[in-house]
Amino acid sequence: MSEEQFVSQPQQAEENMTMDDWMQQEDAAPSSVRKGQTVRGVISTIGDQGIWVNLGSKVDGWIPPDDYADLSEEDKAALQEGAEIPVYVVNFDKNGTPILSYRQALEWEDWERARQAMESEEIIFLPIESVNRGGVVVRFGRLRGFVPASQILRVHKEAWGGRNPQEWTAAIGETLPLRIIEVNPERRRLILSERAAGREAREELKRQLIEKLQVGDVLTGRVTKLTNFGAFVNLGAADGLVPIAEISWDHIGHPSEVLEEGQEVEVKVIGLDPERRRISLSIRQLQEDPWQEKASQLRVGQLVRGTITRLERYGAFARLENGLEGLIHISEISHQRIEHPKEVLQVGEELTLRIIRIEPERRRIGLSIKKVDSLAYADLDLQLALQEAQAELEAAAAAEATETPAAEEGTPAEAETQTASEAMSDEGAPAAQVSITEAAEEPRETPSEGA
């Protein structure tokens, strides 16, 4: 980081002073005010040539106009006649008049504040003012502090565009949690670190992210960890959890069936807990739900084919031919009492099932093995069979209707041949051909047995 140098006109004149000038200056300097000292004084006069400040003991000092020209409006507002302000004694002129700096006095206050923050290991939050090839520059009061790239968390580097700090333009304006690790006013070095802020920094970043988020927001993140209960997705400043039930509309046994660590995914915020600093996410809610459409094609009492996918103490799950999954409660598996579905079923087994319940709002389908042959559904089975047969007849009729016109019209070539034959028949030319055809149609005489 380039170091700013604050060199006033009196300081430049000081470099050109002779030994006699130094001696005269020391003799003329008030004994109550010393060079390099920060004191407080009262503004007596404000003019175009500068500001005069009474330092007490009949000593007045002078602040050149260029010292306060670039100050903020807030700092300038304090420069009023009669106001008490801090000033830094830069030097003395030949007459012993103190040359003062209001700006450097304010900066020395900030240096002292920075030193105290470093000693107390206080975490401070500062906005990024600019970036350079070594890191980022932050504003600490009236001072410019530097955060080396090596002291910035990886999550921020990735969010800002990689390892090259000069490409971190997206970082400008962001606020970082930092600790001061070096204070050196003489060399104008103020060094800060995000890494030194440690866990507190990460927690603060997470808090800031949760404050910004709203339920329903859609974000892009990266899968960082897969567990039995879900997948953790990094959102930059914090990780959110996608519960296993929110990963896919289809039932999965483990997130690794559809996700892998490092994979980039889109997620929807479905829950925020600021107190516990938790973010709940969903992947499946950004995908079309096939359940409702497929379920609308089913009806209670219908016979379907299904494959056993899972056996639990309370029942067996079966996947239907359309991909939906239903539950066969243990009480609907067998007419005999069983303790566990595995006594009569096994995973992968295919069988006929009857739908006994459909709950669209809970996305549940109840199935039964016991009721497959139940007489209670005899009328329904007949009705469904008739409907299926009627649908097949209508489909066949529709197909025949589309084929018949083509057969009647024939091809253009056949039409031309037929027209030509009719014309020739009218002229009498093909009479021999007709006679031959007729002769061919007459029954032949069977030779007698005597012959």
C-alpha cells in the first residue's frame, strides 16, 4: 500500500532552514508549547490566510488554509470562532509563532484510537474503500488502513473473483469484520486482518447474510457436505441446510444419490432462524412437482402394478408404474397377522395392488394387497374394465377412420389407370381382354374317368 505523506508548507520551509534559523526559532518558541505536541486551543480568528488559535498563556498559533481544505464537511463544521479544537504543533516560524495542523491532530486521535483497539483485540467493522495488487484499503476514521490479501478469508476471495486482488472490484463498499494487527504512526502503517477476527468474523458475516435474506429468495450455492439428514450448501458467508426431503420430489435414501460435494446448485430459502443462525433451503421447490399431475390419473379403488422399494416396521413402500410411491400399511399386507412386512414381502418384488386412499395435500397414496380380490370393489373393477374396453374400441375406430379415406381415394396413379381403362372400354378396343377374363372365370370341365 502506498503511504500517504502529509507535508505542509511550514514543513517544506523547515527543510531549507539554516543553523542560525534553528537557534532563533528555539529561542523564540514559547516554553509552554513544544514541536510534535498535540494541544487544545480556542479559535480566535478565521480568515482567508488561515485560522488563528489561542493556545493560552498569550500564545497564538496559525493553521494554514491548505491544512483543512480537504477535510470532511463534518470536520470543517467544527471550525467556528470561539470553538475549542485539538491542534498538532508542526513547527515554529522565525518569530516563534507555532505552525499548527488541525488535520494531523484529528489523525493523531485516530492513531490513538487504533492503538487502543489493537491492544484490546477489539473487532471493528470497516467498509472497503479501494483495492490494489496487494489487498484492500479500508477507512478507519480519517486514516486509511490496509488489509493484505493473505489476511482475507477464502470465502470472500472466491466471492470477489479469485486470487488476484486487482480483480476484486466487487468488494468495494462491502463491510469486513477486522482486527488491527499493526499500528505505526511514524511510518503511517495501519494493518488489519479479517483472519485474526476468527470465529467472531464468520459469525458476524453469517448474521449479516441472514439479515439480508428473505424467505422465498433464490440463490446459487455450492454443496459442501452430504449427511444422512440432508446437504449443506455454501452461500458465501454461511452454509445453509437442505433437508433430505427438500432435495428431490422422488424419495431418496441418501443425498449422494442425486448430489455430490462441490456441485453448484440453485436453492430457495424456505426458513430463517436469526437467533440460532440457521438457514433452511430447498432444491426441489425450484423444480416442477410431477406428483399432482401423475396422481390425477389415479382413482381410489383402481388396481395397479407396483414394485416394493422399502420395508419398514409399519408397512411397505411400493413404486407404481407411473413413478409415484405409495405405502402399504402393515394391516393391508396380509389376512394373517404379521409382525413385520419382511415376513411376506421382499424389496424388488412386483405385485398387483389396489389404491385405497389418495391424499393430494399430503402427497400420499395408500395401497392394499388384501383388498385386491375384495368383492367390495367388484362393481368398480367391472366398471373400470368396461371403460378400458370402451376406450380401446374408440381408439381403434378413430384409427380406422383415418385410414379409410386414403383407401377409398387411392393413389393418383391408380386413379389415372382406372380412368384410362374406362375410356378404352367405351371405345371397344379392350374387348378381347374382357372375353379372356370372362373365360377365365368359367368353370373348367372335369375330364371323364373313361378318358
